[in-house]
Amino acid sequence: MTPKDFIGAMLPGALACQGQYKIPAGFTIAQAACESAWGTKAPGNNLFGEQALGGWTGATVDESTHEYVKGVKTLEVEKFRAYPNWAAAIADHGKFLTENHRYAGCFSTDDSFEFARRVAAAGYSTSPTYAATLESIINSHNLTQYDKRTPSAS
């Protein structure tokens, strides 16, 4: 799947998530692209690399992942959330971000770049370059063009 195809496949769900949860659509697409390698690595349709932590009672899949532990990239096997399709993954991701208090400070912006910086600062990823990676994807694919659009405007 090309990045253009991936963006097209993601856009309806990202716009719906933006409308319901106030998460910029460009950010949602960039984060899914980053976490799933443009949809090529999304075991269990998990586009966002969300682990099955806390009170998660849904389906799971065990996968190898790289985490940064004390600055060292380490390979680990973790349980991740699993979904029936990408739309369910996008909707759950929006719910996850809005219900998790560590991301509360992200929602005072509707800009994909700033949202990416705030999500990274809140600890979404252990990668020290997470915000820069998301910003590069947003910039390279002009994803801010989808921010503030309504689902019917796609």
C-alpha cells in the first residue's frame, strides 16, 4: 500500500475521530503511519501500537516491539490490543487519548504538529525522536490539510 492509498483509507476514520474526539485528523493519520509502517505492520489491525494495559478486556495479540529502556533500544514481547478492522482501531485510539489523563494537555490545540509534540511529551512512545518523526510525516504528506475538516468535506 502506498502512502497515498494509506492516507485515503485512513481519512474517513481520522475525520470522524477529529469530529468526535477533537484530535486533528492529520495527526491521527501520521501517528498510524508511523506506528504501523503505513499499514504494513498492524497485527490485530492495531494501527497505533497500543498495548493491552490497564483495564483492556478486548482481544489481544503478542508481538515483538522495540522499547527504549534507560535510553537503550531493547527488543521485548508485549500484549497489544487487537481490533476487527482499522475503523475500530481509530475509534478506540480516540477514546484512549481522551480518557487517559496524561494526554489532557494535548486537547487545547487543533494543530497536528503541536498535538504530536504534546503526545510525545506526555510519553506516548519511549522513542526520543517520536515528535520529530510524526512532524516529518505530517510535513512530508501535507497532512495538516485535513485538520479542521468535517467528515462530509472529504
